[in-house]
Amino acid sequence: MINYSDMPWKYRLREVEVFIGNIVGKERQTQKQKEASLEMKDEFDRLASSIVESMRGESREKTLGIGMASLSLCLPEKNWKDLDSLKSFAWVAISVLLTEVDKMQKEAKNRGGRALR
């Protein structure tokens, strides 16, 4: 988040700016900001894809287990004071879980069973 800031000595980008792949300026984006936004988005997509691949197990049960464990790490505890921590990892974990649940529903439907509710 510091690498893509226009003024890294002064501030870092907020996580939401990295997550959506945009560097938001008060005025229109300069060419440099547009290029940095694209590079940052590509880097985030690469990292998120790498995390998703590492979460996929040899079986559905293992993938669901890794996904649930990853998501549980993202849930705040009662004494959690770090409100500035990264939160996008939870969205990545949720996407892995929802992908597996969607596959399960489609398979159940194709077998003539009812979809999961």
C-alpha cells in the first residue's frame, strides 16, 4: 500500500483503494496514477489468485476446512483493538467457501436432489 502511494513518505493507500484497484485522488487521475492503479490491481489479483490456489485442497472437505479456518482467523475477537488491520483476506476466504458451496449445490441439483438451503 505504500509502494503505490503518490506520497509514500506522507501516507499509504487505504486497503479499500487497493482492494478495488484504484488510486483515488482529489482531482482527476494523472497518467502516472492510472498506470499505478493498473499495476496495483494486477498485483492484487495475482496475490489473491495465489492465496485462492493455496487454499484449495485435494478434496472438497479439505478446501472447506481450510476456507473455514482462514475465515475464522479474520473474525474479530472481543479484545481486538487493531481496527486498521487488513480485512480483504476475509473476502478472499469467503469467495473460496462460496465457490465450493455453489459447486455442491449444482452437483446436488444435477443428481436430482434438492439444492442446499
